[in-house]
Amino acid sequence: MRTFSETQIHTIVSFKPKTFTQARLHALLCLVIDTGIRINEALTLTRDKMDFDNLLVTVKGKGDKERFVPISLECRKVLFKFLKSHDFDLVFCTKSDGQLLYDNTRRDFNRLMES
């Protein structure tokens, strides 16, 4: 499995998003780095599966099995702030409440790493 390099992690964590798309990517990457969940688990995550009080996220993984994944306080801050930017059910959705596609996420990630 490929992992993020130290340079990539530093770029992601220190990134200051200016647009909705950048904030979405930043929050998504912080969640993936913090928890180690699969990208498709994050892209299908819904608002009701977020438990900020207990620092837990319930993700549906392979075989439709649900599991609880702990998050850090820093990740909670990023996610909480991002969720204030929209009222849709999906945590990481498009501006019109559609499901974000893996290929679009990869494209945005590659752009971030190039900058």
C-alpha cells in the first residue's frame, strides 16, 4: 500500500483552504490521515454517523459492516468547521448535494500536491 510521505502530510495539515472545494478536500484528507479509513468509506459518510461528543465516526466498510473509528480533537475541529459550510446529509458532497466521486477527489488531491 502506498502511504503519504512526510512532505505530503505537512502540505495537507498546513494547508489553509479558501474555497468550499478546498475546505472539503482538506477535511476529507484530515479524516483519512487521522483514522486510516478507506477513501470510499469517507466519501459515503453521512452526517448522522458523526459523534463529535464521543470523538467517534461510524463507517460502513467492506461487506456492509459498520465499525466505530475514533477521531482526534484536531480532526473534530476541522470536520465541525467544515460541516457548518453546508446542510446536506453527506459529509463530503458536491455543492449540489451529489456524491463526490473518487476520480474528482484524486484530481483535487494531485492539484494540492503540485501547489
